[in-house]
Amino acid sequence: MLPMGNGKFLIYASSFRKQDERLKVVGSAVARVAETLHFDIEVLSKRQSLSIYVYYKNGRDSEEIPVYCDWGKDWKEEDIYHAVKSVMFTLSFHPRYSTLQAIREHLFS
């Protein structure tokens, strides 16, 4: 059974109307990973940015770790999904993020 963590994905996007469709795609891809890992998602506003950023945070006082940026371009949901999973898998090997070790096998199942 997958341990419940207090991990969270933070999605930063601006209020530009042009980002609405991209935010849906990024949000959907991140939601798929978050569901697998039992993480929460929070969407936050970032002023006047053309890119959408995704960060991982584990716990209230931990730092935000960047895991994805769309560089202001339209990407496919499947590509975003695999990119976020790959970064999380890589982070799971770093001793600083030992809480991810327990969920490593779920990242590629």
C-alpha cells in the first residue's frame, strides 16, 4: 500500500487568458501524477509570466522544488505527465528527499 504523504504540487500561472487552455493541460497531467502519489495540488497566481511552473513541496516548511516549466508553449498532456513523473523519480534517489523513496515504485507502475 502506498504511504500517505504530505507532498503537494504547486502550479504557478498568471491570469493571462491565453494561458487558460495550457493550464488545463498542465493541471490535468499533474493531477494524474498527484493521484498516483496521493499528493495535493494548489494553483497559485504568478504575476505576468508567460510560462506555467510546477513545483513539488513536502510539508509546510519545506522548500519548493521546480519539477516542470512549459516555457510558454503548448505541450501534450502525455509529455507533461511523463516529464513530471521522471523528475519525481529522479528526486526519489536524493537523500534530501527520502520521503519519496517509499513511493518510487509507484512512479513507473
